[in-house]
Amino acid sequence: MSEHSIHLRETVRQRYAAAAVQVSEGGSACCGPEPVEVDENFGSTLYAADERDTLPAEAVAASLGCGNPTAVAELREGERVLDLGSGGGIDVLLSARRVGPTGKAYGLDMTDEMLALALANTAKAGATNVEFLKGTIEAIPLPENTIDVVISNCVINLSVDKSAVFTETFRVLRPGGRIGVSDVVADDTLTAEQRAERGDYVGCIAGALSFAEYRAGLAAAGFTGIEIVPTHQVADGMHSAIVRATKPVARPDTGATPATDDSCCGVTACCTPSEQPTDPSVTVGEAKSATGCACQS
């Protein structure tokens, strides 16, 4: 990891550690914890009142996300859920209720102060199907093929190595598993410099991928059924978005030699930024349509 990346990661860690301390210290005050200062595009106001009212005040106050991933992940009874960058635990605790006693909700965070706050919130909530792990989202400390759903709330955009996040997420998901995350995504027309002008890195803006970059990164990791839907604008050309994708179920081994040139889709380097039609007289879309390629977007 470069020195610049190390510095960015430490900057993010310090910001979230300070937020956890602020909430923890506020929780001992007479009036309870005050929410960490954010604008209307981030934080606990993005959750329904009935959800907030069922959780410890400290979990709600520590919310720094740009959406409500548990509302879009369509969690089901008995599923195993992983929250990347779980912070004070709001999404983990909400997920634990949705998957019920036969399911389990994991939270992964690199910040000791946030992990301590999340454990305290778990005890207050009386949740027993919850486990918090220390680590980075670029190196998830779980075995492969063990998770049904991965969620995250405005954290992936903070990563200094998003391709590693996508690869690790794909690895831990079972075949047929899915992601349902909220994240900040940039218009394709914005350069990296223009994104940086719209906010600092820990403010969730400067590190955001564009829509095309996000889609290409997920596809390169192996995801299919990729859907990125903007929900509200957080800055000029920057959006909070719901991101969904699926890890495909492995096909039975037919004994055939797998194609290495993407000929089944009529293109080379299918679903990557380098894809080109094998027949130069047609477009990529026409080539995929003609061959019945499953990933025509």
C-alpha cells in the first residue's frame, strides 16, 4: 500500500474514532448522546422513526451513512448478513432483527472505538445473533462462501482499494448471494479532480467511483445483475445510490473447455471497460444481442 493510501486510511480511521468517542461521551450526559454533526443527506434521519425508536440512542446517534441498506437488501429469516464498515452498529442491529434468531448479522470495522460502541449497543439491545469483527473491508476475516447478503452504508467509497473490496465481497458470498449497499456515486462526466473539489475524502465525496467505474468494478469481480439506482443528490454531480448485484450460482461442470475469448457474448473482455465486438462491423450491444449474451448492458 502506498504512503498516500496509508495516510488516507488513517485519516478515515481518526474521523470515525472521534465520532465514536463523541457519541460515547454524550451518552453519559443528562440528555443522552447528540447525533454526530452531518447534513440532511447523511445520518440517522434517513431511517424511519419506528426503526430509530427500537434501537439504543447511541447506535442512532453514531449513524454517518448516506442511506438505509437494510431497507433495500430484502433480508429474509435465517440469512447470514455482513455489514462492511459497521460503525456504531445501527445496520447490524436492524439486520439481526430482520433475519431472526435462526440468522446472524456480522459487523466489520477497523476502528477500535466504533467496535467498542457497537458492542455496548448490542448489549443494550439484547441482540444475541450478532458478531462484530475487527478488520478492513479490503481483507474480510471470514471464510469464502459463508455469507448470504453483504450490506454497507456509505463506506465502500472511503476505501483506498475498491477492487479489493469487490473481490473480497464476492469471495465471502455464497453462490447465489447478493449485495445491497448504499454508497456515494459520481456522474460519469466528473473527473477525479472535480469529485475532490466537492468534498474531502472522509466526507464521503472525494473517494467516490463514477457509475461506470462502479459497474465495471463489480463486473470484474464476477458479479452479475448489477443495478445502481441514485436516490438523492449529496453534492453537484454526486449521488447517494442503492447498489445491488448477485454472485452467480456455479454452473454444473459439463466437461467442456471453457471459452477464453468471450465468444459466447460476441465480444472480447466481456463486461469490462476493454470489451470490444469480435465483429468490428457491429456495436458491442448488437454483438451481445445477436449471441444472446446474458450480460447485455
